[in-house]
Amino acid sequence: MWTRRQQFSAFAVLMLCFVLLLHQNDTIREHANRASTYIPYKAWSNSYYDMSEEFSDMDYLGSVPPTMPCKGLVPITETDILMRPHGFTVYDNLYLRNGTLYAIVENPLTFPDLKHVLAKPLDQKGANLDPTPEMMQVIMPGDATNILGSRAVAIEGASFIIYDMNFLKHYYHWWGEIILGAIKIYTAMTLTAGFRGPLADPSRFIIPNIAGSSDWHDKVGIIAPLMRAAFPSASVETGDYWKDLSDTNQTFVFERAMIISRHAAHKSPLGGLWFAMISTTMEVATPPYFWEPFRQRVVRNTVGYLPSLDDKGLVLSKPKSSAPIVLYISRQNAGRRLRDEDHEDLLNSLKELEDEGVCQVQVVAMEKLSLKEQIETVGRATIMLGIYGNGLTHQIWMPATSRSTVIEIFFPQTYRHDYSMLSRNMEHAHYAVWNDTTLTYPKGQWFKGINDGRREDFHGNNIPVHGPTVARVIRERLWVPTLNSTNTSL
Ligand SMILES: *[C@@H]1O[C@H](CO)[C@@H](O)[C@H](O)[C@H]1NC(C)=O
Ligand SMILES: *[C@@H]1O[C@H](CO)[C@@H](O)[C@H](O)[C@H]1NC(C)=O
Ligand SMILES: *[C@@H]1O[C@H](CO)[C@@H](O)[C@H](O)[C@H]1NC(C)=O
Ligand SMILES: *[C@@H]1O[C@H](CO)[C@@H](O)[C@H](O)[C@H]1NC(C)=O
């Protein structure tokens, strides 16, 4: 049993502890208050910051932390649409929450049907690929707060969201359709009413539906290094990035985003004319030579310099050329190739042109060159010659001049538009060759339809070509008159 005195002492000690604890708590709270004022997520010197209520009368205790500009939370506002060809849609203020994209607009009918914006990223012939509400929704401003809250975390700059899974590891499909198409639409934006420049460099490319980088890197290692050369400051993100954003349980807003989707692009009425994803962009007006700045950048950043050519196609930068360069991309080591005797015949015709001083001929098997050598070789060429195939994608790095030309050999009577569309975008002249027949179409005209013929012909190893016919096209394009008996002075 405790005495009264002991009881009193125990009580006194207890009280003391309590008072001490309270005091301690106060200091902790005060400390915490002060500490929180140091969290530098809000700007104090930068005008575009939202100086919001909770931090507006901060006391920085005399020291100003370093500024790291980040817009942070911004109010949720309506979405604008800037460009809308099927499969290449550009929005300002596009929202993302829990993996679902949201556009906010008063009248949803003024926005394109989502089927024309994106599709399930699958490759199942005949399957219903229409987008689901988990992928994207168009909502009204009245519903926005309920679904998204009142503020969103800003993802600054221009984001290119590639909503595909397939055909990413293919040089032509990646560079000749996805990136060329995206840049075309992006630069076309500068011609729209109310556009205020300059056009910012893309900040990031996001491929939400693939697991990682191995899902967009090709076997031969061309696609990705060229991407880094073209956009050295942009990141390429994949599914884990998308998931990270979802896992924050916050709404994010893409200040500007282009949604790119292969299946949605194929829904374009123009798909029936040219049968490719890029078809949807073909009629969109762009500034002239919209691709040239990107070409120059990629060539410079890959090769180390930009080859310079004069208006006749002579290479002036070292190593100089003696005449315009004709680059024959040989596929004689591949499946789809020329008949051996026609390949020899073609080489002879090219040799004659070279002997005559019409051009300098370079025959290359691209797979044997390093990436740098490939791009340098193409960057010096005026005429590119080859069989239908991925090698002709390289024409996007060939200088655009009044003589630049792509000569594409097909099995007679067969045709595909893939590389002629690249030529149109690059402003290269394009000639299809069917043995001894040539086909070329001015602006506004094209080969009607598509014709693969029999697979064993189109993709076969027995494709004929008449060398002198190819030589005639080269002469025409280099504006060298044909030599004949009565006029040999040229
Ligand atoms: C987030 O998305 C997942 C997958 O679509 C869904 O199952 C879940 O219910 C969503 N969570 C919320 C809070 O909407
Ligand atoms: C996400 O946020 C909502 C609304 O703020 C909340 O109701 C929900 O519990 C949160 N979910 C998670 C997983 O944090
Ligand atoms: C290709 O054209 C040449 C010249 O006209 C002709 O002699 C040859 O028979 C043609 N080859 C084929 C396979 O049609
Ligand atoms: C030389 O040949 C071309 C076509 O082969 C012809 O059009 C041209 O008239 C000829 N020139 C002369 C002077 O005969």
C-alpha cells in the first residue's frame, strides 16, 4: 500500500511527464510547420506558378530554396482539339486518370468519334477493335469534377502517345508511318488559324501498351538509335510509365498530346487509296519541306556532319563526288531479289552511265554497313534505286533537291504505295519500274489500286529489270540528254 505522500509524488511525476510531453508536442508541431514551408514544390519567383491559397503567405525564414520550375497542380479546364486526321489526333489538355484518357468538352459531338482516335492495340483480323471506356472517354465539364477532381498534375510540353503494340519493330512502319506521320501532323499545326509558335520540340513519346524497350527496338538496331538522334532530349516511355501515373491515384493532364493509332488511322477514307497507316495524313497541308529540319538533325546527329550538295547533286563536302551519286541498294543477298542476269545487266548499264560521267554509282548492301555509314551514304545520294523493300525507307534521310529521285523496282504488273508515299512526303520524284516500263505520277495522281500479284512473283527471287530503262530514268532526272550519233558534244 502506498502512503498518501508516495501517491502525491507519483502523481507529481506523472504530471511533469505529461507537461513535458505537451511541450515536446508543441515543438514537434512547430518544427513540422516550419519544415513544411521548405518543401519547394511551389514557386515564388516564377510567374507561371499557381501561387495557391495554402502557401501564399509562406515565411521562408530568410532563405530562398533553389527554384525547380514545375507547374504542379493546375485547374481542370476544357480540352481543345487541334488536328484530327484519323489516327493522329492532337489535343490540348488531355487528361489521364487510372489509365483512362479523358477529353472534356461541352458538346461531345464536336469531337471525333473515338473509333477514329484510337483502337484496341491488338492485331486480330476481324476482331472488334473499337476503343472501350477504360481506354478513353469524352466527358462534359459538369461531370469532370466527379471523375477527375478539380486539379490535375501538369505533364508539360508535347507528348506523342503511340497507342499500338504491333509493327513497332519495323523500320518502315516506325519511321515511315508513325514518326513521319506524327511530325507531319505536328508541323501542319503551324498552319492552323490561331497557332502561336514556335513549335516546341516533342518532350516525350509514350507507348502505353508495351512492356518495355525491347518491344520497340528492331533486330538490326536502326529504329531506336535514329530516334535518339532525332529527339535527343525526349524520352521514350512504355507501359511501366503509364502504370506509375495510374498508381499515384491522381489526375494528370497532358498539356499537348497526339494520340497515334494504327487501326484508327486505317479507318480513314484515304486508306482505300493507298492502303497504309500514313494514308490518313497524305492530304494534310504542311509547310513546304516540313521533314527537312528533322532529316538534317538526324543526319548530323548520326554522322557527325551534314553532307552538302549543289543543285546538280554534286557532293561538295568531303569526300567530294565527281558527279551526282546514284545509290543502288542491292537485295541480292535477300529473299526478294532480281534475276541474277538482270542484276548484272543493271550493273552494266549503271557502269556505262558512270563511264560517261553522268553519275557516280554506289552499290551497297545496307546490312553490311554500320548505321553511321548507312546514313552518311544516303545523305550524299541524289538518286536511290532498289527493289520494293525496307531499304527504300532510307530515302527519308536523302537530301530533298530538284533532282532527288527514288526508282523502285517491282515485279511487272504489281504495285504497292508504301515507298512512293514516302517520296511524296520528301518531295523526291518517284518512278516504279516494271522491267522495261516506268510509271510516275504527278501530284494529285497515283497508281490506282494495289496489286501484289502472286506472292512468289512479288516477293520472289526472279524479279526482272531492263537495265537500259533504269539508265534512261537516271539520265532524265539528272537532266543529261541521251547521247546519239548526231549529237555527241554533250
Ligand atoms: C482503375 O482501373 C482499374 C483497371 O481498369 C479498375 O479495375 C479499377 O476499378 C479502377 N479504379 C478506380 C478507382 O476507378
Ligand atoms: C483514390 O482516390 C479516391 C478519391 O480521392 C479515393 O476515394 C480512393 O480511396 C483512392 N484510392 C487509392 C487506392 O488510394
Ligand atoms: C524485259 O524487257 C526487255 C526489253 O524490252 C525484254 O527484252 C525482256 O524480254 C523483258 N523481260 C521480261 C521478263 O519481260
Ligand atoms: C537523240 O535521241 C533522243 C532520244 O533517244 C531523241 O529524242 C533526239 O531527237 C535525238 N537527237 C538528235 C539530235 O537526233
